Amino acid sequence: MSPLAGGWLTGRYRKGRPAPTSSRAERLPARYDLSDPDNQRKLEAAEALAVLAENAGLSLIHLALAFVLAHPAVTAPIIGPRTMEQLESQLGALDVTLSTDVLDAIDDIVAPGVTLARADNGYLPPALQDPFLRRRRTS
């Protein structure tokens, strides 16, 4: 998943607003169907993160990208703006340093290592699913 969670952390998905239309949502409807309980959890988290960003004086985009930039396991966030406007909305995150309190609050909203929606789990190699495939057969 991208640093902006496939658009969920851009501020376009907010409680009480209709879901925005996008070609990504058309291609991957399971990830954006707001009637799905998994996606409701993503919407709740995005809303809580938007409030946190607002209270910190940041855009949600800057909060999300600064979080990724602060993570020691990330060498560089891979952003994918399609327009100059999107790029310009993201570049300011380079100048953001999140406080420990804000980082802790993010972890409280979505605990480290948690994926809120099954559709976002990504690829799971068959060898991790089937114990028989985890060993080489020598005889």
C-alpha cells in the first residue's frame, strides 16, 4: 500500500461525505466500497487521523507522508502523484517533523502491523499458506 493508503489518507474520504469517484475505486471496488465493514474501519481511522492532523496544524497528506519519512525501516516513501497539484500537495511533508506525541497518537489509531481491511493484505505466497509447500522434498 502506498504512503497515502491508496487515497484514503488524502482527505477525500471523510465521514458524512459521499465516496469520491476514482478510476482506482472502479478497478478495485473491494478496497473502496464504503458498505464493507473493513472499509468502514479504514474510514474511521482516516477520520481520526484527519482530526489528529488538523489538531497538529497539518494536512492529512503531510501527516501521512511525515509518518512514513519518520519510520526507520523506510528508506524513501514512494509517492505517485498524477498531477502537478498532487505533487505540490505532497512536497511540504519533507519539512514536517512529527513529535513523539503525534507518532504515539497515530499508533493508537492504527496499531503497528495492523491491516484494517483484508483486501489490503496484498500477496500471500502459497508456501506461507500450505505447510506442505514450506519444505523441499529430498526423497
